[in-house]
Amino acid sequence: MKNWETPKMKVYSVKMDENIAASGDGGYQVAYIYYDEGGITRGGANYNWSGNNMIQDTSVSFTGDGGVFTVPYSQMGAISGCLA
């Protein structure tokens, strides 16, 4: 019969100073984009986006002018991993 030992794990300190989803330049810009729920804004966050108003690595686009950008509130889950 085999004697079982408690599994051993070595943990190393790792520091990351870059968002993996945003790694590399990729030509993205950063903007604060509000969540629009039927004409009422419900918070928002900074997102990376391309020159065609598409949020990084998604098919979600935003609208806006004068520096106020919005995306439908229903799309919030689709862009949550793309924060800048």
C-alpha cells in the first residue's frame, strides 16, 4: 500500500503591471463610457476603444458626442472584461 503525502505547492510572487486584455498598444484609446438605460445613465467605466467606436475585443459599439459616450445598459456584461 502506498503512503500518501500532503500535496506541496510552491508559490512565487508575481507582479503584473499591465492588463492582459489590453496588452500591447493595438492603437486603442481610453474613454469613460456611460451605461444608458432608456435615456438615463447608470454609471460607467473607462474602456479601451478603437477609432470606429468599438470597445476593445468586442462587437459592441458606443455612441456619443462632445466627450460623453454611452453604450446600452444591456451590453454591460459583454464589455465588463474590457476595462482600461
